Amino acid sequence: MLHLLYILAFTILAFIAVGNLIRNLIMFSFDRERTYPTNSSPINNQGNYGYYSKKQFVPHPELLDNAGNLIKEPLLVMRSINVEDARQHLDALYEASPGQKRENSEEA
């Protein structure tokens, strides 16, 4: 009898949870389609707390060159290497690490 009560309670909780999930998804979709008025005057701009509006684009300083122009080239270029080259580089880093020198002196 107690098992049936648990099953009934968790079934009700599951229906409530699924109902809340569906209701939240519907509310989020309505909220996404809603447009909010933009306040451009400084008197009405009290809710922005000094942040820039969405219309004004201010790039991050790392995206600018020395003259202040926007960089239009890729910031990270990766070259492909084969597995053996990568293994040799990793072995060289491992052997050059300070911990490796201590381990070799302990083994000897």
C-alpha cells in the first residue's frame, strides 16, 4: 500500500514538473519576441547603470591594433603537426621540467 502511495505522489510531482517546464518554455518564447523601448536620453537611462546600449558597439581593447583600428585577421592560427612531432615536443618539455631532474637523481 505504501508503494502505491509513493508511486502516486511521484507521478503527481512529475506532472507538475512537466507542466512547469512547458509553461516556462512558452513564457520564454513570448518574452523573446517582445521588444523593449530604448531610452536614449540620460534622464530616462537610469536602468542601464552606465552600461552601453545595444546599438553602440565598443570592441574589446585586444581586438584593436596600435592605431585603434579593428583587427580583421584571425587572432589564433593553429598549424597541424603529426603525432610523432607532438610526442617529441611533449617529451622535451617533460625532460626539461624541474620535477624530472629530481626524479632522475632519486632513481640513481
